[in-house]
Amino acid sequence: MDVAGLEAFIQIAEFGSFRRAAEAMRLSQTALSHRIRKLEEDVGVTLFQRTTRSLALTRAGQDFFPEARDALMRLSSLYENLRREGRQAQERVSVGCLGSLGEHFLPEVLREFRQRHPGVSVTVFDEPAAALRERVASGEAQFALTILGAQLWTQKSRALFEEDFVAAVPAGHELADRAELTWADLVGHPLARVATTTSHGFMLSESLGTFGERLDWAYEVQRVNMAACFVASGIAITVLPRLAIPPSTELRVIPITAPLIRRTVGIIARDGVQLPAPALQLQRMLLHAIARHPKTAAARAARVQPGGVDKDTTEASSSPPST
């Protein structure tokens, strides 16, 4: 379809003059005449009757003019809406992040990002891993920092670092001075666990297997901060990924061996979808912050390269403790 020819036809019909239409379109009369001639040749119909002193629409031109004008207006409106969506995409970033990870990495990254892009707003979905997968799949989140595991087939992922599950013990507890613990050491002590409907709780339950039945799960909570609160108050021990435990003088963090249980942290995004420039910039800044963070520098994968995600996924695994 000759959109340029249609626009020329409508302008000439509205102004009733080649000269005035050419001025409005910032074209020479020769260029405008060429567009009309090309359009008439294409459709096989004469649209204007021209003499040295007059210009009028032919019968075909009269019939065609109102519908062509309305169609071009609709097309122009659609195009402007699309441009507006494109501008909004450049002015808004949406990212998913597990709360326990976001608390460590996001504040400083977002402060720096705001300085570089003061006009870009950021939406953060701090939700469980399953919800983040759905947010990324639907496009609501452009990418997410989360636990890697069973990603959807439409998603790509990149492993960043592995993180051990550790015990958080009340500061005055009989186990607080131990350099490390085994799972057997926790038998007989009241424990607080995060619900198995969360990624943390499910991973721990699957890794422990039948040995988990020997542990005294006295409390079950929905959020890691509540589990840490129970430890700080002295009523329980909890087992969480190291980064999920908030700093506190009222609890001690102790590694658990035999065996180690780990989660793999990474970034997921939709496969085949190019991130807008601001979202890509935020992702790069986040990767850089993770790479130099003191709690992840030693554990992060050596292959991390700020700038994107790929399809490599490493899922943490472990054998259940012996009974």
C-alpha cells in the first residue's frame, strides 16, 4: 500500500491546491505530483481533474476521499499509540527479585541507577520464586534475580553463585559456640522453618528426605524474617540460605555439613526477547554488584560476565543426611 501517495492525495483534496498541499508537507510540487501520479498508476484510477486554472476530484476520487482520510487517521492513531508504548518501555523497568536477595543487592544498585536514569521508574516484584517465574513469563517482569530450578521452556537463565543453607542459632544457645554443625546436631532442638510452599522450604524438605521427620519443626512461618525473629527471641533455631539471614547480634550463623545443602542463584529472562536499554543497564549493574559483593565474591561462578543471561543453568543438589 502506497501510504505516502495516500497522504499526498488527502492533503491535496483537503487544501484544494497542489501548491498549498506541497507547502504543508514540505515537498516540492514536482515531488507531490510524482506521488499522485504513482498512486493513480497503482490503483488504475484518475483521482483528480486538473487544468491550468482548476483542480477537482473525479467521481472515483470523491468516493475514495472520506474513507481514505478516516483509514489514514486510524492508522496514524495506532502508530502514535505504538510510539507511546515504546517511549513508556524506555521510561519504565520492571524486575523480579527474591526478598532475601534484594535486601543485599538492590538498594545500592537502584541508587546508582537513579542517578544515571532519573526519568526511569523501577517496579520491583519481591515475591517467591514460583511467582517470579510467572512474572517473567508474562512479561510483567523483564528479568528476575531468583533461585534457579525448573524454569519454563520459554525462559533462559544464567547461574551466578551457589549459596549454602546454614543454621541461625540464638546467641545464648548451647550450640552457639560451635564452628560447624551436622544435621544430627539439630535433632531434639525446636526449629522454625519456612513453609514448604516457598522455594526455600521446598528445597530443604526435598534435600532432607525422610531425615526431616526426625527434626522438631516446632514452628512454620511464611517469611524468612519471621523465622529469624524467632531465633533472635531465643525460642527456636532456623535453617536458611546464608544471605536470607538478617544481621543481628542476637543470633549466630553456623555452617551445616554432612551434607551441604545449597541453592543456585541466577537471573532468568524471556528467551528471544531483547531487553530495552534501561533494563539491560540495570541488569548489568546488578550483575556487577553481585560479582563484587563480599558475601558472593568467593562463591560466584567464574563464568559470570555482566551484560546478559544465557541458557546455562546449574541446579543445586545434595544427598539427604544419613539416618
